[in-house]
Amino acid sequence: MRALTVLPGKADSLQVAEVPDPQPGPDQVLVQGLAVGVCGTDREIAAAEYGQAPPGQDRLVLGHESLGRVVSAPPGAGLAAGDLVVGVVRRPDPEPCGACARGEFDMCRNGRYTERGIKQLDGFASQYWTIEPQYTVRLDPRLGAVGMLLEPASVLAKAWEQIERIASRAWWDPQRVLVTGAGPIGLMAALFSVQRGLETHVLDQVEAGLKPRLVRELGAHYHTGGVEDVARSAMPDVVIEATGVPSVVFDALRYNAAAGIVCLTGVSASGRALTIDAGAINREIVLQNDVVFGSVNANLRHYQDAARALQHADAGWLERLVTRRVPLERALEAFEPGHPDDVKVVIEL
């Protein structure tokens, strides 16, 4: 069968290659791959910034935003041939830390976890793949065109769960949310905010086109410009930062409502110097009882929460998030720069 593979640590090694057909064990599900989404993590692995092949292999099969259809499943798995499924990305470490042992492997404490398509496990960008039933999430058939969005949605399901847990430290009645960035993560953050009935503001640099339309179709407010200008008028109780741009990150820390919560989901590139007034930011956080935290990855509970959120979303809106679909034989086109209108690019398997 064919798969999208890369030599981790070697730039320009991305290629569609023939790999052995998977042989499911007695306790594994065999899945026909339908599609994978492409995100910044995939592009960074392709650029040799990180990624690890499975032990004993040179090449890594990419793809962690999966969508497939069950071919066969072991008895008692709760799955049947034809079911639409998504695979959970992360696996707990072999001698589980306290978090992994309790199913909270997204919060692994010792870093020995593995991840499909990222770290020591082949991903889902192949025509067939196998998976354990306990890491398989069944989807509503109505999500057949957009099921690969479940993985990024799970990241936001976790982020919102953590926001609400932090908020329970005291009385809290949030009214307004600011999301910085209108990529897939930012748009999903806005979707989850609107579903909670909150006044939602999204900030991005793009002044026209699909992104502003998608935000407004949600009933949210779209802004361009700086964080300070938007935040001073909206005074957000929650800020979800989804750009990773250092200047935006630090503005998000500074400009929010008293006792505000800032969730950082964007990963910043290292090596970029920035002059900031650290004292002023510290003063704001301490005197206003603010909370700042980072959030990444998801466990099974978050995938299930995300699946319910997508079921309740407008199907047409979700489909418009997918701006390009390319077949597996032309998968490298999904990594080409110069498509400013892209939101989510999908490789069809």
C-alpha cells in the first residue's frame, strides 16, 4: 500500500512510498484510511525540525489528524465494519507515570509517551492502518466529509475543560472571549466559545476573504489590528492565544479582564528576541488574580467531547474549513507555501 512518509531529521525527504500492508493483531481494528488533515506539526516534521521514526525504522508515516472506515474489528470492541472512526494520537509511556496510569496521557509527566505520526509510532497517512479499540473514536456518519477535524477539535475540548476547571476556583460568570488567530485552532476555539453562549471576538491579520466570513457565520466578531485595541473595548474574561507570535502572546497576557484566564495553544518558534516590560506583566497577573496556562494534545475524553461538539455544529460551516483537498499521489502539494486562503488542507487517501 501507499503512505506519506518522511525521514525524520532530514529536510526534503517527504515522499509517497510503498510500505507493507498492516497485519492486525487479534485485539486490533483494521481501518481503511480515508483522509488526513495537514497542520503545522506535519510541516515542521517535514522540515526536519523534529519527529522520530518507530524503533527499527528509518522512515516515519506522517499524519495525526485521521479519518477512516473500519474494515474489521475484534469481538467486543464496540465497532463494526463500515463505522467511521478517528484514532487518538498519543499513547501513555510504557511504565506509566501517575498521569498516564490514570488515562490522562495528554499530561504525561516524564515525556516517555509516543504519538502516531509524530514520535516513535507511524501515523495515519496510509491507505490502511491498525489501531487498538480503546484508542478509537467512532463518529456520526454525518461527519464523513470533515471527520479529520476531530483531532484539532479535541485540542480545544481539552483547553475549554481546563479553562472551566480553573474558573471553578472562585465565583465566575464569563461574558466575553478573545481568540487570537483564525487558523483551524482559532476557529475551533471560537466555535466552542459560541456554543457556550459567550460573546466571542476573533483577531487575525487577514482583512477580507474566508476567515472573516467563517467568524461572522458563527455569530462572532472579527477584528484586525492589535490585541490592545480589541481587548480594551471587549475586556475579555478568557483569551485563547492560537498564533504563537511572541508579541501577541505577551499582549494577551497583559490585556484582559480582572481574574481573567489566558490559554496558550500556539507554539512559538525559539530564537526570536522580544523586549517586554516583564515587571508590568507580572504586576497585572498578580494584582488581578489572572491565570496563564499552556494546553496541548488531548486524551480520549477530549476526543469524545469534541465529537459531540462537531455533531452540534453546522455541517456546512465545518466543510468550509477544508479549503483544499489533494489526493495521496500529490500529497506533497499540501505542503507547498503560497496559499494564503488556506484554512485546513486535507490529503485524501
